[in-house]
Amino acid sequence: MLRALPHPQGRTPPHNGISEWIDGAQQRAIGDKRMTNWTLAARAEKMNPSVIREILKVTEKPGIISLAGGLPSPKTFPIESFAAAAASVLATDGASALQYAASEGYTPLREAIAAFLPWDVHPDQVLITTGSQQALDLIGKVLIDTGSRVLVETPTYLGALQAFAPMEPQVVSVASDSEGVLIDDLAAKAGSGAHKARFLYVLPNFQNPTGRTMSEARREALVAQAAALNLPLVEDNPYGDLWFDQAPPKPLTARNPEGCIYMGSFSKVLAPGLRLGYVVAPRQMYPKLLQAKQAADLHTPSFNQRLVSEVIKNGFLDRHVPTIRQLYKEQCQAMVAALEQEMQGLGVTWNRPDGGMFLWLRLPEGMSALQLLPRAVERNVAFVPGAAFYADQPDDRTLRLSFVTASQGQIRTAIAALAAAIREAA
């Protein structure tokens, strides 16, 4: 039986010591094997393993119900449609699909993306990336110098913190509430002169990790304040199509295209294994992002780009996305109902997302999500402690739950087990 996720020195991991704890465990696994004394670059010392991926390794034990991963439901993967599209691509354009290609991306796919977005976008502003994670890496390489100030929401996407870390920025958290970034705090932390922030990274729709959506009023205020501060915005929107009942307000980039870089992804609406995302950039920024892309991997896989272009062209994607919305809505409702039933009287609070994949939970005063995790794993349920998503001053009472991969029955079982772990820890 798994009793704990041990700290390398046998101590209980500190509330914000997730990376230290994982690093130590990895060193113990290496043991005393003779190794070459490689000299690491200073930037490599800034890299940390993905906390979520390390937790997912723990959840591989039989019988565990994982509410931890940010994985889309395999039920949504359109295998038959992909098979038909792949056959069509290979039959009509096979040689080109398997050849090296332009770094910018497959032109028909760029045209389809430009036509889909709700503002005036030219295909020449669209850069196809190997997932939106690569987009974050490219943006970091182009905009961040060592010591540059970068602003993020509180909390924020862990993958962005990882992508920016090798460039060694000063990451500053901007206070946020249920409607998004607090404008006064943004103005206070934007800096000036040599210390002026390079950009604010923000996920306005069904944010990872909190599931919150930025309100219309806050979007207007944010775009206006950013323009007044001459502060670029990096808008990440991987979940925007996963709304339940009503589409979210229009993107920040649609309100000021020259002041924003926009990121999108096909991972959540088709399949993450495609590794297919995109950037929409102002014309003055596009060439440098393209050059960074060329240096990174030449181009995104040609075949995958044609595959996605085919399922867009034949209308499948338009028919497919509503089925994902309905499934995730029902999954979310099942989790909220289970929380309402099981968490009564425990002092636990949570939000009700209007879309996306995640729900954000806060434990009672004095309780640690990191300390709770081993107790939960003993009861065959896993989650992600919220401390992983903070650039600074983590709130260890928070945790992220994903409602999309477990069945509704598993969700009910997992929430009951989580409640039992909370009662034991209280």
C-alpha cells in the first residue's frame, strides 16, 4: 500500500517544495551508478520536471481513479474520421504529406484558421506549431531576456512557467479573482523603463487550473489598461470551444490585434497526440517567431497538418465539437453534484465552471493539499495540488480536479474517497 510520496530525506515535503521533492526522488533512483560529469548550462538548472506528469506516474497503480491529468477524454477521439481523412490525404497528396514542408505551416490549414477566428486575420499571420506548448517556447525565446519581467495570472498554467523558465525571467504574479486579472494590481506590477514587463500571459476562457472565465467587463478593462501601459498580451485559448451553454466573450486579441499574440490548439477538440497548435501574431512579431520555429524543428509534421485540414474541410470538426461540449457538461455536473453531497460540513469550497475541463477546490483553513495527496492516493484517488500553479506565494489549500476522463460513477466514487481523506486529515 502506498503510504506517502516520500521526501528524499524522509521529511514531509514542504507546502511549496513539490519540485525539490521530485528532484530528490529522481536522484535516489539514479543511486551510485558511475556517471560522466556533464557540465550543465545555467539555464538547465532552471528547468523542473512537470509536477503533473510525476503525479500521473503515481496514479498508474491498479484501481486508482485519476482526477489529476489535463487529458481530454479518449471518448472524444475521432478514430474513424481520422482513418478516412488519412486515407484521403495519402491517396491525393501522399508524397507532399510525407515530405519536408514550409515552416509557416500548410497553407489551407492556415487559411481555415484565419477564416474561423472572430476578427480580421490574414493567413500570413498564422504560424502552425507543434502543439501550443511549442508556441509558449517560441514566444519565450523571442520576447524574454535573462531577468526580464513577465506577468502571469494567479494561479496560472504550469506548462507556461516551465516553458519560460529556461529564459530565466522574473515571473511576477498579478492578483486575480473569479472574473480574471485585477486591473489595479496589473498597473502596479507592470513596471517601467528597464524593469517594464515584456508581456502578460493570460488564459481568459475556462482557465487551467481554475476553470474560471474572464468577464466581458474585465476583458474590456484589461485590454484598455494594457494599451495604456503599452504592455503586450499573450492570450492562450486551448479551451475556448469547450463551453457548455454559452460561448465566452470575444477574445482579447479581437479587441486589439496589434497588441496581442494569440495561441490556439487542436489538442482538446481533436486529439493531443497530433501535437498541433498555432500562433496568430502581429506582422511585426511574426518573422522572429518564424525564425525561432525554423531553428526548433523546421516545421510541424506535414501529414498531421493535412489530416486536420481534411477534417475541417469536410465539416467533421463543426459536427464533432458540440458532442464534446455535451459530454464535458454532463461530467462537470456529475462532479459538482458529488461535491455537494460528499463535502457538506467540511468547510470545502469550489467553483462551477461554464466550460473547459477543470474545477478548482479550496480546503479548510490549516489544511494542505500536498499533505492530503498521499491520503487520497491510499484511497485510490489522485488530484493535483494547487501549489504547482503559482509563480510565487503558493496557496497550499487549493487543488485542481479534472472531470473529463473518469466516468460519472468513478467521479462519485473518487469524490467520496476524497471527502474521507479530508475528514481524516482534519
